[in-house]
Amino acid sequence: MMDIRAMITENTIEFDADLKTREEVLEHISEILVKNNRANNKEVIFNGFLQREKEGTTGIGLQLAIPHCKEEDILEPTIVYITLKNPIDWDSLDEKPVKVVIGLAIPKKYEGTLHLEILSALASNLMEDDFKDKLFKINNKEELINFLYKNL
Amino acid sequence: MKILGVTSCPTGVAHTNMAAKALVKAGEKLGHTVKVEKQGALGIQNRLTKEEIAEADVIIFAVEQKVREENRFKGKVIYKVSVSAPIKNGVKVIEDALKLI
């Protein structure tokens, strides 16, 4: 049975990443996915993320962006959690810079829907100030995974 | 007021759910109950019933995809916005929808 601990690991979390643009962040997320055998082809994944941004920004405001892509080259549903050393412009809905990036990688074909339910629950919960404030304060990988496990 | 919503987005995972939550929360803030049907990667969730649609004063479409089974809403007052609109300012979307009544 899949739970969120199969989707986010200490290798897919990074605090205080020194990245300067939206493109750099998306490329970095793509690298993390490939390095951890969660996706096949960095270029395809990177383009998938870029394409989604073109359809509309994933900077949803309040310092958060949730870039996502759905590709056949994604092998495992994955959450990449990155906090940025310096806030960056993401063309956000509230026009303010982004500090936390939660990347969602979704396989195109995948048995079962539990991962979609977990990602959906995460998206809904991110609209709750209380959940988001608590999440953003965590700066320990294990604690972050446990928090998500307990709250989704 | 009886307000309903339908949300959808290209991937059907993130914005669909966030917009739905945003509409419900904005409704609570304004003292209205809002039920939102999510049309996403998991299919149709929280489906609006025939009765609910019949009784609704206004239906908000916060969609980036063609509304599934759109003929259910024929003849209803529809307020259509982007899926981002309620995430950005849910209260404004509901207030604007109510102006149509």
C-alpha cells in the first residue's frame, strides 16, 4: 500500500537551495527526479514543467509555487520540496516572490489512484493557512515527512 | 443563496483541488454554503446532484477544461472564471457571481 513516504524522501527535500530563477528551480527539480530514479529523461521532465507554467503560473501566492508535470517518463509519483535561500519571481497570482516550491511529478500511466488522492489532499490542504504555516516552519527533513504523513 | 461550483485544470490534480477549497472557504467567510464538484484526474468528485443543480441560484465554473456533462447545467445562471481566480481571491469570485442573480 502506497503512502506519502513512498512519494517524498529525504532525497527529494532540499532546504535553502541557492537558485535564482523559476527555470533554474524547475531544472533542479527535474535533476532530483532523475538522480533518484523517479524519472527517465531530464529534458522531457523539465519541458513538461515549463509547458505547464506556460498554460498558467503555478505560483499560487503567499510565497508558494506548486509546479507539476505529468509525463510518461515519470516512473514514480513524487513530491519534491524545496525552500529557497532567496525568494524568486514566479509571476505569482499575488505578484509576490516565492519562497517554497513543491514540485509534483505524476506518471501518465500508473496503477491505482492513491497517489492522486494524496496529491489532491496536499493541494487542498495548502489552501489552509494553519497547515501551510506549520509546514513552512519545518526545517528538518524527517519532521517534514512525518508532518505530511500525519496530516494527509 | 445557494451557490455551486465546478473546478478543473489541465493536470487535474493541483488547481482543481485548490480552487474547490478556495470557493468553499470564501463561501464560509461570506455566510454561504458552497458545494463544489471537482472534475480532475480522479474523475468527477463530489458530484452535484440534479436537485442541487435545480435549486442553485448561481453556478461558478472555475475551469480550464470543457465542463464534463455540461448539459446538466442548461438554463442555469453560470459565472465562468479561470481556475486561478478563486485561488487568487475567492471572495471576489463569489461576490461577482452573486451580482448575476
